[in-house]
Amino acid sequence: MMALLETRDLRKSFGNNHVCRGIDLEVEAGQMVCLIGASGSGKSTLLKCLNLLEPIDDGVILLDGQDISIPGLDPQPVRQRIGMVFQSFNLFPHMTARENVLLAPRRVFGKSRAELGPSVDALFERFGLADRMAHYPDQLSGGQQQRVAIIRALAMDPEIMLFDEITSALDPELVGEVLDVLRQLRETGMTMILATHEMGFARELADKVCFLDAGVIHEEGAPEELLTHPQKDRTRAFLSRIL
Amino acid sequence: MITRRQAYEARIRRRATLVAGGSTLAVFLAIVLLVPFAPGWPAVKKSFFNADVFAETFPGLLNAFLLDVAIFAWSAPLIFLLGLLVALARDVRAPAAYPLKLFAILYTDIFRGVPVILVIYLVGFGIPGLGLPRPWNSPYIWGTVALVLTYAAYVAEVFRTGIEGIHQSQRAAAASLGLSGADTMRFVILPQAIRKVVPANMNLFIALQKDVALLSFIGPVEIFRQAGVYKSLLANFTPYVGAALIFLAITIPATRYADYLLSKQMKART
């Protein structure tokens, strides 16, 4: 079976800082892949590269077998197919939650608010935020804001969702509600790639866990194996530090 | 029931108010009592603070001030628009649009570097000097153009800092949703940037309200020129004081309001 998203020898540096040093990643349709590793190991940069927010230096990114990393390629159509949620939510503060969600489908697909209304309202309903649609971001809790950000990405009907440490900026008591959304999403069969520090969550739901270290995937495997019986010293050291 | 702390703070506040009031009163009394002892005071009082002249000219000044208000009212939106366009032109990245960017940079550099009065003279006398037919030789038109050109350069810089001040993560979020660069600017960056620089722009528009008086040098009989007419007529400077008071009646509340908006914004950010 061909991978839905694949990178081969992906390299990315910022000046002399070589963040990704040849990453080979394969994600099949419907899979949930968790990227773990210390801060600065390249998880976030990898996700930004996958969404073409950062151009890569070398290597290729294949989406459904097509090279999307050709320099000069128009990134917009690709970004519509790959949704992304950020650690710091990045909602548009001057719009209500509902307008935040409506903006991209309206402008990119040229649909009216009326056409989009039912499906968008259904998304809010599904993730328990129906009564928060008219609120502005600063009137919402961190957990609610992050759920709105997820809805905003989902409204573009992406094939893949990227999550960049989306619970790291939340108070501990708010992490659960966001993870619940991910659980729900998992049930729908959404292909997901997460950079995360939530090892319990990764163990519970991931199909594959990749341990990033020094800009490469140092070790990967099924969550149970990798998290309980890591084969390599560095993986073991990292896990013993955070568990 | 008030706490010990509240009682203490109230006591301190009362004392501070008393001291501030007392010292203000002392300074004020000193001025009122001492200035009349200056040798030229009777003459100054007669030619600058003449109640009869004031009463006689004030309605006429107010009337002339309406012209200032009108010029301000039609200049301000044009300045806002041109300033915004210039700021956007400075932000373009397409190579084909480079001349536009270059022009915008030159424009802001030149018009921020030349005194307003010079621009008013050069545009206000120079362009009608081309022998344009009526009404295209009107000093109202070219005076307005001079003000718009000058102030739009400042407003453009304010907008530009506003645009640059919006965090990169907002652009990233918009891009990740597949929004185009133009849509990102229009729906995500600009609405936030414009709001952010409202206080800074208000200060510029307050300055504009005052500089409208400079148009009197090329013809329009607005308040400053009207005061000059009264001065010649009555051989008395009181009309200038009247004009100053009228300006202050507008600019002080406007300045206070701008400060209030700014402090509110600072509070919201922390």
C-alpha cells in the first residue's frame, strides 16, 4: 500500500542550525502517527515543512505519490489538503469563533455563509462548542480556543491533519477536552500527524510513534513496543527523563 | 466595612489630593497676582485680552472655523486611503510590482522630509501657476492635495508599523488554511493592524486639524486668516487668542481621547 504522505531524506536548516538532517517518514491513509522527542529535535519544523510553511532544503515530500516539495510550486492547493493546528492556537482575534471557521472556506472555495452554515454549525455541535460560536477568542478558555482552531482546520475538509504540540500551552485541567476531540477525530479515520509530549495519549491511540533526535527519526515503531521496550539508548534515555 | 489597608490608602490619597490642590492654587495665584506687575501688562492686556474685541469677533471666528472643519473632513478620508495604499505598496513582494514599492518608499521619504508649509506653497502656488482653468486653479483643491500628500506619508508609516506588528503566527495560521496572500492581508492582517494604530493615527489627525490653518497662506479665509482680518480691522490681537481657544476646544478633548485609547490598549496587552 502506498503511503498517503511520505518524506525522503528531508533536510531543513536555519542558517547553520541543521534542524532536519534527513527525515524519512511514511504515513498511510487513516493512520495516526505521533512524533516525540526533546524540544529542538525537529518535530515542529518537520510539521511546518509538511504543510509547506517552511520550504525544505533537500529531499522530497510526496502527497499521494506527488512531489509537493518542488521549489516554486504554488503551496496553496497543498495547504488546503493538509490542515494544521498550532501550539498557540493562532485564532484571528478580531473575529468570532464562527467567523474564524468560515473565513477560509468562504474565500478559498467561494462559498457563501449560508451554504457553509449547516456544516460549520454541525462541527461546532460535534465538538461541544455550539454555544460558543458567537464568542471572540479572548472570551474563550485555552481549551475552547484550541478546539475552535481544530474546527477551523477541519472546515477545509483536509485529507491530513497536523497537530503541533496542541496541548502544550494549556493548563493541565484543559488538556483532556482537547485530547477528547482528537479521539473523536481518530474514530472518523482522519489521517493525523502529531508532535506531542502526551505519551499516554500516544500509547492509547497512535498507530506509530517516531522518536526524533538530532534531526532524524532515531527510532520508530508501534507505541507499545517503542514506549515500553525501546531498542536504542537515546530513546531509552529520553523516555526515562519524561515518564 | 473597609479593611485597614483601604483606610490607610484612602488617608494617603486624601493627603495627596490636598497637597496637589494647594500647590496648584499657589502657582496659579502667583501668576495671576504677579503678571499684572510686569511693566507692559496694561498694553498686553488691551491688545490680547480685550473683552469687547473678543465678544465682537468670536462669532465670526467660529464661522470661519467651519471652513477648517470642512477642509479637515474631506482631507481625512483621502489621507486614510492614500496612507493605506502606500503602506500596502511598501509590503508588496512581487518583482513586477517593484517600481510601485520604490515609488512608495521615495514618496514617504520625501513628504516626511519637507515642512508642510513648503509643500503647501509649492503645490498651492505651483500647480495653479500652470494656467489651469477654473475651477481647477482653486486653492481649496491644491491646498487639500498638499495636506493629503504630506499627511498620507506619515499615516502610511503608521500603518506599516501596524502591519509589521501583527505576529507572524497569524500569517502562518492563514497560510495553513490555504488563504492567498491578498486575502490574508485583507481579512487577517489589516483589520488587526488598523485597530492597533488607531491612537497613533488619531494623534496625526489632531496635528492635521491644526495644520489646516496653514492653508490660509495660499488663500482660503479660514479661522487664522479671519483672525488676521479682524486684527487689521480693529488693530487688536485678541482675535488670535480667540482662534487659539477654538482650536484648543477641539484638540484637547481629542488628545485626551487618543491617550485614553492608547492606555486602554496598553492595559489589554499586559
